[in-house]
Amino acid sequence: MNTLLLPPPPSPVAAPPGGAPAPTSRRAVAVLGGGITGLCAAWQLRQRGVPVVVFESGAHAGGVLASVREGPWLRETGPNTLFENSPEIAAFVAGLGLGPRRLEAAPAARRRFIVRSGRLVPLPDTPPRFFASRFLSWRAKLGLLGEPFRPPAPADREESVAEFVTRRLGPEFLDYIVNPFVAGVYAGDPAQLSVRHAFPKLAALEREHGSLIRGALRRRSSRTGPSGALISFPDGLAELPAALARGLGESLRLHHRVTRVRPAGAEWRVGFEIHGLALEENFSAVICALPPDALARVRFEGVPAADGLAGLREIPQPPVASVFLGFRREDVAHPLDGFGMLTPAVAGRQILGTLFSSTLFPGRAPEGHVALTTFVGGARQPDLARQDDATLNAIVLRELDALLGIRSCPVIARIQRWPRAIPQYTVGYQRFKDLCAAAEAGAPGLHIGGTARDGVSLSNCITSGRRLAEAAARTWAGA
């Protein structure tokens, strides 16, 4: 395959209103990956007057973030909500012009259910309700009172989430609260995940305050604003990448797969393929916002430390299947008055949990109907996510019937599969972050982020994009 050497790119895109004018002598910043992290990084750079080119190998932007409307039904194929947990996230949404379209989750979303003894039990949401409920045994509740007096672990000891929670809160708290929560966030196994990397805020409470309870109380007393809101939009979370793509215009290149990256003097040369052609262009800096396995496949030439990025393919990413089912309202016995339900591993179920999608936001199901999104597989039971459609639908229907009381067949059924889903931040994950840091240290102008390094939630990805944009803008300004 011949490589075509392209001439220098045209003059950079004009800065948006309020942005600094972009000197035409500087080349654009290359952003590898058109998922939410890459799109956010590119959009933030454009806001600063820095020209960008986004390379996305797929046919659409947004990565796993996509919403599909079929008549009155709306389903999310990836994340279902955005946690607007900081002023920066709120400003980002407003900056995209999506403020007027912002939907907050229904008040019922504050109610979460956990499966215990074969039925849905609401998770107590305040300390008085927690101690008054029968959700945990009195032994577990009394053990919780001793948490502030338990010594912290040695600073050099890395614990799994299971070890950490059992030590501080007890095994029942792990089994019925943390285990299902981990399934909902990572589709992961708390015995494998690192508390330091998977839940850094939890680990910081012990490190900074010596106690989870003391730390939570102090943070609550120092909080000056709302704790955050779960949001979406009338046409789903896909409105986020759609707005970002519109803002980027021709700077977003779909069907462009990056194959190699190498220094070229004070610049960077990016090789990519499109429609069978191998092409190359020069850039001032390179942002890597690809998923771990995709980043591991890129060849970095002339950057010795970057060879280690091939090791990112070792990051576990177990498969997950998302099963969307719609029913007539009268065919589901449970009132669906909550965010959804999560199943602990000790419950022995074949699903990780179910979101009550039509309860969360309007417009997800037609009048008189309900929509449910159920997740199967993950680190707990990866083989279940690989079953054929008929088997998966049968598994989910059987579980929903036992837990929610299903009286009839669904009126709509759709399955989304992710063969390599959420990166698992397992014990020892620091070595993968060190690979990213070493590659950057040996190559000024190379910036690495995204789910391999900065967290797996949608808000983490947005924050990662901002961090990458700030770093690349400094590189570009010094070019």
C-alpha cells in the first residue's frame, strides 16, 4: 500500500467568537478518537482558538455514546445518564447550547432497589432510614458504628475494593451494597478492582480523614452547592456528541483509522487509512483519546517509551450486553418507582441490573408503556453476554418475570453488544498509567487520556477531554 504525503493543511479554522485568533503558521492538533473524550478535547481547543483535526475510524462520532429512536421508543446503546457533578460539567453542557434541552431525572430516580431474598428492597437514602430499615442486619449496622475507630491501611498497600470495604464496613455491606454498585458502574468484580484506581474518592476519604464516615460528614458540611444531578436530553445522550460534531464541522474526519504516529522535527506526523489509501499529515501535537485496545494497536515510531503502550491491550474489558425491552404498563406488576434495580452476586441472578428507563426521563416509551434496559455479562458472568439473541432475551425475560412480575411478551426487544466493554481498573493498574506517563515524558507534544487513564464514567471522559485540551493548547502555544 502506497503512502501519499499530503501538502501542508490549509490555514487553521477561524477562532470562534471570543477565542484568540489562530496564527496561520502553526499546524493543527491531531486528536485520535472521536469518542466523547476526543470530541470534548477538540471542542475545548477550538474554544481556545486552536485548530484541530479529529480522526475517527467509525461511521459516526461519539463512540459508545449513541441513542436510537424507533417511533415513540428511545433507547441508549451505551451510557444512559450524565452525572452533572461539577460546575465545569454544567458549563460544558451550557456551552454546547444544550442548556434549554437539559432534562433532569425524575424525582423517583433517587430511589434505588437492590435484590435481596428474591425481591426488590429499596436502598435507604438517609442515616435514620438506614438504621430503621431491615436492609442490613443489626450486626452489620452495629459494625458500621465502629468504622470511625478502625485504623487506616498502610499507605503503600494497594487493596481491592472487596478488601477495603470488608475491612472498614464488613462483609454484609460489601455483599449487598458495594458489590451491586460495582456491577452498575464497571460491570466488574470488587475482588479484582483496585479501590485506589477504580474509586479514588473512596480511598481518599480514608487517606485524608482516617475514616469514611468522618470524611463524608466533613465533605457534606463543607459543600456549598447542590451535590449534582442526573441529566439527559429529549433525544437522548447522543445529543452531546451530535452538538460537538456540529461545532467541529469538517475538522471531524470519519472513516479515518490512525495507524502510526512519529515525531517529525518539532512537529508530529500522523499516518492514517481511509478507503484503502494510506496517507500522512503533520501536526503541532497529538492527543490520544482512543479506547485502550485501539490505542495499543497504533504504532509509535521514534518514541521508544511509547512502545509500552502496546501493553494496554492487557487491560481487562469483559463483554456486556444491553437488552432493551418495552412492555404495556399493565403487563408489569412492579410500579417501577425508582432508578432501577441492581443484583448482588450473592443473589445468584443472571443479570447485573435493570434501569427503569421510562421512569427516568420522558419520551422513552409511548403512552401506556414502559421501557426497561437490562445489563448482562461483565466480569461476573462474561459468557452470558455472548449468548445468541433468543437465549439472551429468554434469560432477561425470566429474570424480570421473577423480580418485576411480567405478565406478557414485550412489544419491542433490542440488544446491543459490547464485546470489549468497560476497562477494569484492577489491582496493579498503576502500571498501565505509568506506561502512558512514560510515553508522554519521552515525547513532548504527545498527550494521552480517556478511559485507559482518567476514569470510565461519562463525566470522567468530559473532564479528561478538558485536561487534554489544556495540555495540548500549551504545546501549541509554544510551537
